Amino acid sequence: MAKLTHIFIYPIKGLPGIELQESLVLPMGLQFDRRFMLVDEGGNFITQRQINTLVSFQLQLMEDTLMINHPTKSEAIVLPLSPQTGVSIEVKVWGDLVSAIEPNQDFSKWFSDCIQTPCKLVFMAENSKRLIEQRFNRGEDTVSFADGYPFLLANSASLSYLNAKLDEPILMNRFRPNFVFDGTEPFEEDRVDEFYLGDLLFKATRACGRCKVITINQESGELGPEPLKTLQTFRSKQNHVYFGENTMLLSSHTAKVVVGIELKVISYK
């Protein structure tokens, strides 16, 4: 029986994740997941693709705030998780233009100092609506600042299979999933179509194409050839390397998911 073994959120896109024992599932993603983002002076999103030292931040989820530390700063900053006011700004995530707010210019300056690059910290405005790609969109299916889909599903058996081929094993955090499950064969996630977590119905839409971010050690920030080099030997198709499944919520209601619940597959591709 497949079980949910880990839940992760990434409150600020590109920064380290936070592991949770339970989380509220919303149509655009897990609660607090990728609602904040760093952008450059042109409004373009910043991630580890451009600045691998983003791994150096430490995030702690409080009741209604997010505490953030950085090695270069003697004091942390504390962000409200759902800021209500700020300077309106239009930002770019891949090909999408998204309405956002800059909650506090002091926060932006703090991050600019940390990464030694002018940037702004922005929050996805409540009235913002970013649709997932038309291929799977039922009309009003939305996503946060995530790359393209509300959730990323990963299989620990697939990571074990990959690690058996590597000289040095890696952690699942290289792939930045939201849901990790266990109890199936390696790459079983490739075949999954619709599945339940509790009473919530999800759809695994398509495999997730991977970039150089998976070559960044999430503890040290160091770059290397793996695991991209090895994945290219057996997980490559049309010049893309795949690991994990982009996923969306089909249920019309919201609910919490908890580590340990069954992942029940009801259909396969």
C-alpha cells in the first residue's frame, strides 16, 4: 500500500523548503506554498537557477508569520504569511504576467543585501489569478508562483533506484517535491493518473522536466554534474530529463492531508 511519507512547502519560491506533518490543500497548491517570490528590477522571477546561494536561507514557519535567517545577518526578519497591503507590481513567472504586491521595501532591501543583487520580495495578490497550462485546465484551475502546477509528486522508491546508480547518494530535497510517497515500485508515479489522499482527488498530469537546480546541493549550495548526468542515461526524452509528476487538485473542496495516510490510485495513464 502506498503511503504519504513527507509533505513539503516552499513559502518563498527558490528558497529552502519546510517539512510539515500536515497541510491544508488549496486548489492553487498547499497553504503558504510559493506565495512569495524574489524578482529582479525588471520583475523577472529569481530562483536557484540564477543564484544557487539561495539555499543559505533558513526558514521557520510560525503560526501566522515566517521567520527567515541568513548567515550574513545578525538578526532575522519576520514576514506576515498573508500580507494585506503593499505596492502593486506586475511580475513574470516563465511566460505568465502575474499581479503581486511588495509588502515591505525594507524586506526587499534585506534580501538584496543577502544575495548581493537588487531584488524585491513580492507576494501573490489575493485578486491574482494565474492559470495552469491550457492542456489540463478545466477553465479556472490556478497555480501559485510554482513553475507550472500546484503540486509535485515524488516517489521515494524512484530516488532509491537513482541513488543506487550514483557514487554518492542525494536527498529528495534536490527535487523540491510537495508530496513524497512510498510503498510502490520505482517510477510507478509515471503511470499514475488519478489518486486520492484522504478524501481529496488529485490528477498526475505529466512528468516534471528537470533543470540544473537538481545539481545543487541543498545543504552547501555546491554545484556538480549529478544527478542530471545519470538521469540523462535512463530518464531522458526529447532532450528533457524527468523526475516526479506535476499534479493538480480535482476535488472542489479543501481539506488537510497528513503524513501517513494512504495514497490510493484509482486510475492509471
